[in-house]
Amino acid sequence: MRTLRNRVLVARAATITLAACGAFAGYQLGCVVARYLAGNSLDQYAKVIAVQEDASSEEARGLLAVLKSSPYSFCSDAEVAYFRELVFRSEYLKDAGRIHGGKIDCSATEGRPIAPIGEFKAGPTQRDGAIAYKNLVPVKDVSLKRTGLQNGTAYVVFGSHVPASMGPVPMHLIETMKDAPGQQPGVPLGAATDFATDGQSRVGDTLYATRCSTLYFNCVTASTTVPEALQGEASMVAGGSVSGALVGVLLGIAFSLLYRRSRTMEQQLRRAIAHDSLQVAFQPIVNLSNGRIVGAEALARWTNEEGAVVGPDVFVKIAEEHGFVGDITKLVVCSALRAFGETLRTRPDFRLSVNVAADDLADPEFLPMLDEALKRAKVKSKSLVIEITESSTANREVAMETIRNLRRRGHSIHIDDFGTGYSSLSYLLYLSVDTIKIDQAFTRAIGTESVTVAILPQILAMAESLKMEVVVEGVENDRQAGYFSLTGQPIYGQGWLYGRPVAAEEFHGLLASQWSNDCGPDDPSSARVPRPGSLQIVRHKFA
């Protein structure tokens, strides 16, 4: 009861923690997305303004050239009227007139003042000779700050309608010149950041997007602060927080469901491995042509602390997920060699097969463990067959290097569950395996109308052409055994028809019964006359 209560408390705490973490992560993600959207909006805003600036600047420069060659007397009534007509007919022009020494002598908006207006501070001189004014203010409306250009004594003031912003985020504009002599390019007065290059940037808590004219010498930078961006995109931030919290709750619920199953099973499995209490069963592998036992496959079995039998597909997966599947492999190898050491030493044709996982092939301790176990059991490498699944070799480079080392040591390599995963002709050639084990799904299809049966002849033909041996899994009846016996190929079988996985003692009983019916190894002439009805063992190429 106390254990159950603790599990419930852990599950609740995990759910709350995951919900909080999910909300925080969602908030952070929402902030990232909000800043991204604000940056895109700034960039679009700067593009729009830059296009308008190019259009107004082009018109202003054209009119400035016209003003410079005015046919009228300097600041005469006719010239002022001329200025006004040009301003009226233009789209972006706000004022035009005459200026010298930074003082306006006459203009379209003011006419001819009694005294010159100003003085205005001149800005940088452009490459085309025009002098820029940053804040040349029309007299009639001091709230309108526009760009001014002077060429000779003629000047124009121009500007376009500037939208407040694009989207929900408030935006601010900075205009800079990128080729002002004596001034750092792209740096507005009072600024310390380069705005002469197209692109987006962040300085502190301020986001910037800059677009420069391709025709003239000005750049436009739109900016907003991170707090303004988050406030403008508040729905995105809130949505991220809520979504993250929901995901956290769902993960918490999933954790609660899996905690008692996976976590508890993991602990029990670790204890079982530590106490060497996993069982190892052995299933016969026979020559289908005569039914004689030629080898055995070592299979891990586990009964948990509650007395329930747990399938290897479950506990091996748990071990893989938690990174200790190598401990199971070591236990099986050592137990199998301990149980069959004498048999393997006295019967060099007998083969013992063990399964290895993908993690084993990538584990640098796997090969040394295998060598040490064989040395301790005084068994040769060729007596121990290594079975690998197709999926365990998905990472081909890692698998291939381990397989090469295994083959150098004398081990035979079998591909288990062939036909269910990654296999292809080039794949088999690449791995250089010795034997393929046809998955029991193909065996079960024999005698049915399943299209799977049509694939079997192709698999067998491929194995024969590659000089590979074949082991058929899941042989349960005579019809299935007969199908493969009629092929004329040396094929081996494994399944309930020949024996279920049994303890080592029972398996040795089967071998003793078979061998007792054979003639002694020292009498080769009588070995050719097996006793009727007996199980037999023969020398073969099975490796």
C-alpha cells in the first residue's frame, strides 16, 4: 500500500512538474516565435519604406535639377510661383526654393520672407554633389520633418507617407546615409550600430531590420523593443504557454501510466541480471533432410518478481531503452558457454547461437567480453554463432566494423528474422553474412493462399546463388518441413516440430539420446548406419 501511495505521489509530482516545465517551455517558444514574427514585420516595414524613399528621392533629384536651371530671376515672384507649381504637381515634394549658407531666401511655402529663414545645419555631401539635410522643416508646419537636398542654391524638401507600423507591433524608423564623407557609413547621429547593411539584428532588447536603397545613398532601419514585440504578439506567447502546459500534462499522464510498468520492470530486470536469475533456454536447430540436431539457439527467459512471465520482446526493449542490454547479452553468452562448454569442446561440429542487439555491435566492450568468455570456457570462436537482426545493422558502418572483427575471430554471422526489415541483395553482400534465418511469418504462410509464399523460392534461390546457408524459423508441422525438404538445398529448421526452448539439462538429454543411437566416432565405417527412428547428428557446413 505504501509503495502504491508513493507511486501515486511520484506520478502527481511528475505531472505537475511536467505541466510547469511545459508551460515554461511553451512560453519560451512563444517568445521566440513572437520575436521571429516581429523581425519579419520589421523587415517588411523597412522594405515598404525603402521603396517609398527611393521613389520620393528619385522625384526630388529630378526636380532639383529642374530648379537649378530655373529660367526666372533669383527669388523673383515668377520663380516663387514656378516653385509652387512644381510642388503642386509632384507626388512627394513638400517644399522647394533657394538656399545659401544654410538659410532659406525664398520657398514655395513661405514665398519671399523679409529676412532669410534659418540657419539650417547641412548634412553630408552625396556622391552626386547634392547636400543632404536631415531635418529641413517647412515653415508652415514644424511637425513635418522631411529630408532636404541642396544642389547649388536650389533645394527641395521631400518625403512620403509613412505608415505607423505593420502588424500589431509598434515600430520606429531610423534613416541613415551610407556614404557620408567624414562620417562612419550607415551610422545615424548618436547611434553606435552599423545600419548600412541589409538584414536583421538584435542589440540588447531592441530588434532591427535594415533595408538600403539600391539607387541612392540612404538606408532605412525599422526597430522595436523586445517588450513591445512580446506585447504586440501577446496571443502567440499566451498560446505557447497554454499549449506547453497541455503537452506537459499529457506527458505527465503518460509518465504515470508507464511508471509502474516500465520503471518497476526496469528495476526488477536490473536485479534479475545482478543476481544472475535470468533463465537461458535452448531450442534445437536441425537438419531438415534427416531431422538431426546440429545446433542450439540460446534464448533469454525471465519471470519477474510477481511470478509473471515477461516476453523477451518486452524486457529486451526495456534494457535497450535504458542502456543495459549488453548486460543481458553477457549473461546469456556466459550461461550458454557454461552449460555447453563440454559439448562444444568434444563435438566441434555442434554450433551454439546467441543473439546480440544493435547496442552490442556499437559497444567497445562487446568483443573483449566475448573473447574473455570463450577463453574462460575453453571454447573456440567457430563454435559460437552470432545472430544479429536486420534492424540492428541499420547503422551499417558501425555494424560492419564489428562484424569484420567477429569474422576475423572465427565466428559465423547469421541474419535473424530475414525478410522483415532492411534486407536486400546489396545489403547481404555488404555485410558478408554466412546464414540467413527466414522469419516464421514466411513459414506460417506455407499451405495458405498468402502472397508471402511466392517470395520463398526467390529467397532460397538468392541464398543458393550467394552460397549462404538457410535456417527456417517457426517450423511447426510436417507440411512446412516438407516444403523445404523438397528444395534439394541444405536447409536447417527450428521450431516446435523439433522441440521447444528447454533448459540445458533437458537439451543435453535430447543430445544424449541422439548420440547414444549413433555409432561411436572412432568407428567411421559403422557411423554410416544410423539406428531406425533415432535422432541423428551429422557433420555439416553449418557455421
